[in-house]
Amino acid sequence: MAISAALGWLSIPNALRLCALLAMVAGLLIWRTAVTSQSQPAPVPWRGMFHFPPLLRWPMIATVLFGASFGVFFQFLPLLAERRGIEPVGLAYTVYGLGIIATRLSTGRLLDGPHRGRILALAALVLAGGLLGFSQAHVMLGLLAAALLVAFGSGILHPALIALHVELSPASQRGRATAAFYLAFDLGIGMGSWLLSPVLQRFGLAGLFLVAGTIALVTLWPLARLPRPQLAAGSASGGSTPT
């Protein structure tokens, strides 16, 4: 957020150098604070790396769809702003960053409550609204409002889906559950960009963001396939201690 706001005088090469320095500092902090597990995980054959617990099937499908819709915002917002003459686009990322911080501070505890399913549904709807807003944004105010909606929706979906993956996995496989989330999320971003490129060529940026908003709505389908007890925080079998 800060780098986007300061990019005008910081320059892109210096911004990349600063990001590298921040990554090094983060690595040193993790090195000092990370807790080493005392138990050795059971070896997994290479074929087993492609098999995940059946309970993760629907959360991973939801995450793929979330990644595909979010990836359109993540990768095509600069192109949208440039073609429509809405500059500076860094301001939209700054508003998005502020929105992400505010959303996660204000909704984090709600994700540990019994109504996570409703919160996930609301987040998917808001994310879809933000993407649809981008499709119609032709002035800076519309761009910023859409960025704020995307921040709210993705700021809830991202940590909630991670928690869902972890809680639906055995306690000894929490790291693998997190990896399963990011596998699905990154596949959604990458495959979404590839599969949606014909939409961009045929229908332009407005059509692309409209389709992305529709995909965000479809995220509700795999989430609805989960039984209600599994959508309630801490109630998964084989995962965290039930509440």
C-alpha cells in the first residue's frame, strides 16, 4: 500500500529493492520466532502428493473459483485504468490495502464464530459486486469504490478459506492443508487468466470483469455443498478442537 502511494518518486527499481529488503527482514524475524515441530511427518510417496482428504474437495473448488475471480482484479486492473484514463492506478491499490487491513481487523473474530457460512456468502457477494463495479468504472471514484468492495470480499474469503482447509484436515497435516489452499488459489489465478483471455479479446475489459464477478458468485455453489457443521468454526472432524 505504502509503496504504491510512493511509487511516483520512489521509482520501480527502488521499489523492488525495498521489497527485497523487507523480504529479508521478514525472513530474519521468522527465523527467530518460528517454532520447530518435534514430530516427524510420515513420508508421503510422490503420487500421494496429488491426493488430498476428501473433505477438502469442496473448499478447494471454492478456492479455485475465488482465485480465478480475484486474479482478474490482481492482474488486469492496471490495464483497465490505463485504457480508461483513470490514473494513478496506485491509488486504487492503496485504498485496497487500507480496506484489507480494516476488514481483517474488524472481521477476524467473526470467522471464529458459528455463522461463518453466512459471512462467506456475504463476502462472495461483495467480491462479485466489486468486480462488477470495475466493469462499469470510468472515473476514479468508481475505481476506488470497487477496490474497497474487492478488499472487503477477498479480505474475508482468503483467511476464512484457509481456516476451513485447516479445520477439515487432521491436526498433523495443518501445513499440508495450507499448501492445499494455496495450490488451489494459485491454480485459480493462473488458469483463470489463461482461460479468460478469449473473453478479454472478444468482449473487452468490461466483459472480462463481468465474467469475473459471475465466477465470484459461483463460489457460493461449492460452499453450499459443505454441511452446516463443517462451516461452523472449530467443528470439523479430524481438525481443531470442537467448540
